[in-house]
Amino acid sequence: MQGLKTVIFQQSYKILRFLWFFYQVVLGICFFSLLALVLWVAHELKIFEIYKLRSQPPLTTPFMEQVRKQGLNPQYEWISLNKIPNRWLDIILVAEDAKFFMHQGFDLEEIQYSIVANYQRGRAFRGASTISQQVAKNLFLSPEKTLIRKAKEALYTLQLEHLLGKRRILELYINIAQTGPEQFGVAQGAKYHFKKPVHKLSDEQWLSLISVFPSPKKWSPKKPVRAYLRHKQRVLRNARAYAGFLREMAADTAAARAKVLELERQSAWEALDTHPATDVYNDSTLSTGQSDSLAPVNTLEPIPSAQELENTTPTTVP
């Protein structure tokens, strides 16, 4: 009887050991499967690549590699955003994405306008891509226009906004945007078009350089075509309107700060919340889109696509 109990105990022990081993194997498979899934998702979303961009400039882009496949040598030079005057950055914003600091990667209002305008004309007339979307496309995607590519672009845009922030995205944009045949970045574009470093450009030359962005392979300040001149004139008008808008904001800010100083002198600390001072160039304020004073940005002229500009034949060039 005792021997039978011993045998039953030994068999039960073996079964329990097997079940425990099986449990550990299944648990290990689940763990490594989950880890592999997380790593795959991180790879597909380019999380590691985007995180590296916080401190390192990209070595190349798919658009540069496409130039290499054609047997050509892409020219690319990096320049810090701090070396670009604010008034020049304003020109980039009004030319490419006036509400860049107000949205979270997507300009939903502009998308709505674009859908209506393109439907009415039956062709691409008004683009809706933000600077963040263009950076996502230039860094990780090909020029092809498919729904899958647009879906990936949206995912990468969200990651850029979350991991990098506005100033870094803008810095990436001015450095990887194509500015001429085989030329990438404003620093290289300045050398190609004007034979001088970017910091030695005049305001007029900077405007001319930024105006080639919609069609950098076809447009050139040296041989300006009608579509290029029309786009440049539209950007100039928007830049002037935007500058006036910023001056109004600065005046409002100065008035708000004066009010704060007055309240401080009166020791009326409880009233500060109703008269906050804002900073015109404060990213956190602009990115929330909560300021009603930013509405004039919506009055800037829409920027048509390069194709529409080239297909339109006005009687006179502005």
C-alpha cells in the first residue's frame, strides 16, 4: 500500500513538473511574441529613427536615394535653425503652412477647403499638407501617391509631433526640402541658385529661394517662369499680411504686459488670471490654437499646387 502511494506521488509530481514546464514555455512564448510585436510596431512607426532625430540630423532621405538611383549625386548641407532669422522663418510659414504652430500635425480646416476646391475644379488645385506631413513624407516615404502611403504619412506625422516638437520639425524641413535639381536644404539651395552661403542672402533672395519649394526641379530664380513668378508674388503678399498680423499681436502683448505691471504695482494678484501676458513666439501658446487673435491667419491667400499654377495662364504676371 505504501509502495502504491509512493508510485502515485511520483507520477503526480512528474505531471506537475511537466505542467509547470509547459506553463513556463507558453508564458515565455507569449512574452517574446508580445515583445516582438512591440518592436515590430515601433519599427513600422519609425519610433527609434524619429527619436534619434531629436539630436542627430538625417544622413539621407528616400528622395536623395532616388536621385542616387538615377546616377546623380544629391547635394545636402545641414544648417541650424538658430542661424535663420525669424523674419525668414515667417516667410516659410506663410508659404508652406501658416498655421504650423497652431495645429497638431494636420490642418483639418485646410483639408476641408482642399477637398471642396479640388472637387469643384475636378483636379488638384489646393494642397493641404502641413510642414509636419511633408517632413514625414520626405524622411520615410516615396513620392508615390497611394492611400497606403498617405496612411503611413499620417502615422509618422503623429510620431514627429509627439517626439520632436515644432522647432525641430521646422529645422528638419528647411534642411531636407528639395530646393533644386539634386539640391536639398536651404543652405545647399543658396549655394546652387545664388553662389553664396545662406546667411549672406538678401531678403529678396531668400523669398526667391523659398518660392521654388512647390516645384524645385522645374522652377529657378535664374530663369523664372510665369507660374513661379505668380507663386512668389502670392507668398510676398501673404508675408506682408502676416508681418502686419504679428505686429498687431506684439502690440496686444505689450498692452497685456503693461496691464500686468499695473496690477503688480497695485498688488492685485487675484486679477492676474483675467489679464494673462502672452508671448508672440511662445510655441506652447500657439500650438494649442486657443487664441482667438490668431484668426487673421485664415485670411491669407490659399497657395495653389504647382500644377495648377503652371496650367493657369493669366493675362498679366503680378
